[in-house]
Amino acid sequence: MAIDQEAIREHVRGILIALGDDPEREGLKDTPDRVARMYAEVFEGMNYTNDEIARMFSKSFEVTGDGEQDMVVVKDIEVFSYCEHHLALMYDMKVTVAYIPRGRVIGLSKIARIADMVAKRLQLQERIGTDIAEIMTKATGSLDVAVYIEGSHSCMTARGIKKPSAKTVTTTFRGRFETDAALQNRLLLMLR
């Protein structure tokens, strides 16, 4: 699915009028086009399914050894997203992704790219974790995946309840991360 920038331009122009402003005034004349280009960039992930993202970032490399207790962790991946309820910014988001390899690993930058692409959708923080875990499972072949996310939501910090220091933390555990408390604790200790 391609993002329809022309429709976005038209609708942003209508929003400016609905707000009581003049979309032809100097400061707003190019706003519909700027917003359309920004939306194409910040919502790029909406162009792809989880399966397509998994295929895009699934190049893997063989690892040798037993590996039963090995864990790959990439933490503090900074992303931002937009809440699907208010179109409000979710910011200061840090994502940690962990998995236990099954004979193969993907490049570390691929993990950050997966998190970034998933965040570039209208989202819920909970779904970001679920989507990343699903894609990681498909891209790595590992059933043992964990995603930890901490972030701020402007729908809580700048409007509504207006609690600027509120942070939302979500965890998504799959496979052994879901059933093995010691493995969960080992991961959570790394996050301190």
C-alpha cells in the first residue's frame, strides 16, 4: 500500500480551514505539502506487512557451538511512533530486543531497523512489542524472543491528564522468555 500524499495534502488543507486559519497565508501555504512528505516518511512502516519486514531484514549468519544459553540483546534502540487513538506522538521510546539464536543470527543493525520500521505505523506501544517479536521470530527462526519498551506518550503528557513525567513500560515475552523466570530476570537485570 502506498501512502496517498495528494489526499493528505487535501485533508491537511481542510484541517487548517476547520481550525479557522487561512491555508493561503504565507506561513501555511506549503504546510499541506510538508505534512504529506513528513507522513510518507514517519509512517513508512505502514507500507509493509510484518512478513515483508521479516523478509527485508532476515539475512542471517551461522553461529557455531551449543548456544542453548546464548542470548543476543540490543538495548536502547530509540524510536518514535504515533498513537492510533489521537495521532499523538509517542516519544523518548527505548526498545530492547533479545533473542536466543538457533544456529543463526541476524545483523545487529537489522534488529534496530525492524524496531524502527514497526514504530513507523499508527500504533499502540503494546502492539509495537508484539509486532517486533513476531518479525524477530520470522527473521531469526528463534521462538525465544523478548521485547521491552519504555516510552512517553504525548496523549498523556501534553493533553488530557497532563502528566509529563509518566512513562509507559511494556514487555512482550515469547518462547522460553515467557516460561523461564530465570531467563526473564537475567534479561531484566541487563536493563538496569
